[in-house]
Amino acid sequence: MPEASTGARTLGDLALEVRSKNAGPFWMTLEAFMPDARTYSIADALITPELISELYQVAPASLQIFRIPALHVVKVSFPRPIVQGSLHDRDMHAGQHHVPLASVLVGAREPGST
């Protein structure tokens, strides 16, 4: 929930859905589904290799970013930190990895904001 006093919003507040899922046993995908062109432009500008690298501790060179403006979707795929189903895998379906991305504050980063 955004903070009423500061007007701070997160990517998750703006999105229809931010989710994560497996893209095979060795890769995972993050997806941000935005409701319109304006919010898509915010997500498009916000989701960079540098941001994903910082949030998920992955090398920028290992990222694959798919920008789909006609659908208002940004998808990011990268190697899973732990192989799906291995002994130390605590999220078999990669269903909880979207939380750091959904929690990113976007208020000061919106195009046209001062």
C-alpha cells in the first residue's frame, strides 16, 4: 500500500500484476503487466539491467529483457540462483521472486516528474 503522506508508489501499485515463474529448471522470468501506455512507459524506464542486477544479484550480461509495448508488458529472464527441485530450492515454482521488483519505488522515477 502506498504511503499517504509521501505519495510514494511502487511498481506493484501501478501494475495489474507483477509475477515470477519458472522458465525451465535453470531460468526464471519476472513479468510486469501494466494497465496502459502511461504506466508501461514507467515500467519500461524503471526495469533496467542495472536494477535487476542489483535486486537479484545477477550479472547484467546474463539478463534477457523483453519489452512488449503493444501488450504493456516487460519481461525479464535470468538464470535461477538454485536449480529447480535441487536440495536447497525453497521456491520450486519461482513464485515468490517477484516481490523485490514489485516493491521498487517509482514516484521520483516517473517520466516527466521533477
